[in-house]
Amino acid sequence: MVHIVGAGCGAADLITLRGKRLLEEADVIVYAGSLINTELLSYAKPGCELRDSAKMTLEEVIAVYTQAESEHKMTVRLHSGDPSLYGAIGEQMRELDRLGIEYDITPGVSSFAGAAAALKTEYTLPGVSQSVVITRAAGRTPVPEGEELRSFAAHRTTMVLFLSTGLLGTVTKELTAGGYPADTPAAIVYKASWPDEKIFRCTLASLEETARENGITKTALIVIGGVLGEPFERSKLYDPSFATEFREARS
């Protein structure tokens, strides 16, 4: 059995209870060494085989799974954040299906949730934004046609960018051309929830300069949108004049 487990966004105690239990039970752990907090590996039992996938190819990872299965061992594939976002698990599951190896997925706390917690912000504020675009800038790896930053910018909703810290000049150019005002509030969140977490608040226009001045080149999320500074309306959910299934409206 292969268990694909989300490690959470950084802090070792932000893994789920299920994820921690699976790490404690695993015979083999294949972990994303360049991305996860290796403190999580302290949950592994004595004798557990630890394999860092940072320098491995997909074929080499699958070979570890196959070997473990042949030896009737339980494997945990430990991914950063939540595996469903930029986790490259689709290709692994396709191979596991082809090989007839059983697997399951344990979700994790994504870094976009960790960034919101660090910023003490809500991505969906009444009257400001009720949607969140999670995407990345096109770099060495392109994005599908129709998913360019410029096209998403027309909505001017909350945007969270993964894997884009080294492309902030392009990000600013594309988002401004697409519809975001240059003075839209923005933030760079470096290593959300890690001990060395850093937050830099700025505007869309000053993103690249802010990153450069603070030496931020990777391992950071970019958040853009009015939720970082614009006034917002009170939620109807707890408004006394608003009736719900559980509460009558009050004058």
C-alpha cells in the first residue's frame, strides 16, 4: 500500500493526525526533501527506510514503491502542503494504477492556507472578493492556453501565486495589463508557518523590488488583492437582521 500524505505547509505540528499516524507506521518514507520540514521525519519508527526524492526521477520513485510492494512493506509518499496542489501526484497515481498498486491520499494544510494565517487575513471578504484564483506564472514550464495571468486578472479577485517568486517582473506586468490597478495591495509570504517565516507587505507595482531588497528568490507565496487592505462589508451570516435556517431575523 502507498499512502500519499500531505506534510502541511511547514510547521511539523500542522500535519494531520492521520498523516502523523501513517508516518509512524510506515516501513518506507519517500519525502520531498527540498520542500518539507524534515522535523516530520522524527515521527518515523526505528528502521524505517527514508528516501529523499529531491534528486529522483518519477521512474526512480515508482521503483521504490514497486520494491516496497514486493517486500510487503507500507510506503508513505510525503508531499509538501496539500498533494492536490502542485504535488505532481497525478503522474504517480497513473503509474500506480498501471502497476495495480493500491494507494490512498491524506490531505494536508496547503501553504496558501498557511499564508492566510500568517497574514491574519481572510481571502473572501464581503464586498471585496468572494473568489480565490490559485495559479502560477509561466516560466520554464508553460501554463495551458487560457490560463495566462493576464486573463485571470480581469476578475480582480484574490490571487495566490505559487512557484512565481523569481518571475515577479512578469507577474506585475501581466496582472497590471489584465486589470489589477498598480496600487493593489500585495504580500510576499516566505516559508509560511516555518520558524524563519517572513512577511513583506507591498503593492502589485512594488512586488519585484520588495523581493529583491529582501533577498527572496524562492519558497514564497505571492498574495494579491483588496482583501489585504480594502474596507469590507459585514457578513450577512451573523447580521441580526438576516434570517437563517437556525435564527430568526431581529429588528
